[in-house]
Amino acid sequence: MLNLQKGIYFISGIDTDIGKTVATGMLARQLLDQGVSIITQKLVQTGNDGFSEDIAKHRQLMQKDDFPEDGEGLTAPQIFKYPASPHLATRLENTHLDLEKITSATQVLAERYDVVLLEGAGGLMVPLTTDLLTIDYVAQHNYPIILVTSGRLGSINHTLLSLYALKQFGVSFHSIVFNAIHDAQDQVIAQDTRHYLQQKMIAMFPQAQWIELPKL
């Protein structure tokens, strides 16, 4: 059973297209099934115009219609058209990232729901602004990290880099989500990656949880 205390959890990935959106939606569904008051939020949505496809995917996986907060703009407070990291997407629109708006929206959601799953954009080192990395923002707000990985070739390297970054920045770490839905075609690599990362997680973060998203 998924074990989350009341609070805000930041869902990041070891890279782009690792399955953060699917993981966020499926974890939210599990919590709904447990009777938890839960909502999801997207930190910054890029590559969309006026809506968040990631939030829409969350709702589909949660088997829920839109939340009132979706219509209020609280679950995707910053949306930009160009499919790039936020520092570039905002520059191309000649605007800036309103971090206060994002933080305020997250706090409102946290007041209304017991658990907020806040999905990031890409990995921990994605620049939100020229001077602010995603991991900087997470550290400022002390959000526990849920890190999504998989069994693809290269996942060990990317996952370890992320874990060492969490230690360096002093960020609270909650769990690894091993996403087998978007896993490697080579199951020898996938199984070895699973075992290796489990052992590394235990050694580096003995209190952290290991969560699996099985193939559908």
C-alpha cells in the first residue's frame, strides 16, 4: 500500500519522457482508492496553449472528471506554448515565470486536500529561470521528492546522478517509482537495473520507499 503522510510531494524524473505524468496519475488513483483526499498539480506546463495535457492525463488515470481547481487555474498555474524547459519557453514568449503564483496555488491546494502531488517539468536540474534550477525550488520549499525511473539502458546512471544531487542539495527524499510501464525491451537489463537501484536506494536513503508501476 502506498504510504504518504499529509503534505505536498514533488514528483520528478531522472530525465524527460520517463513517465512522470503516468506515475503521478496512477499514484493519485491508488490514493483515491485508499480514501485519501488527493489532488495533482503541474509545476510548469510547456508545449501547450491554454491547457495542461499532463493534468488531463492525471484525470484520465484517476478516472475523475475535472476538479473545480482545474477550472480555477490552480492545478496548472503556468502554461507556455513552446515545448522546452521553462527558462527558454518563457523567454520565447517575452515573459517570465511567476514563481509566487505557483507557490500560492500549491498552498491553496494543500489547504483543500490532504495530499498534493506536484509534478515537475523534466528532471531535477531543469532550469526554471536562468538562475533557478528545479531542485533549488524544491529545496526552498522542502518538498519531499518522489523520483521516477525505469529499467531502460542508462537509467542507472541518470538515477544515481539524481540521488547524489538530492544529497548535495539536502532535499528530503521519499521514494523511487520504478516505471515498468515504459520499461526497456531488454528484460535482462531491466531486471538488473531494478535490483541495482533497490540496493543503492537502501544504502543511500534507508528510510525511502520503493514503489513499482507494473506493466499494464
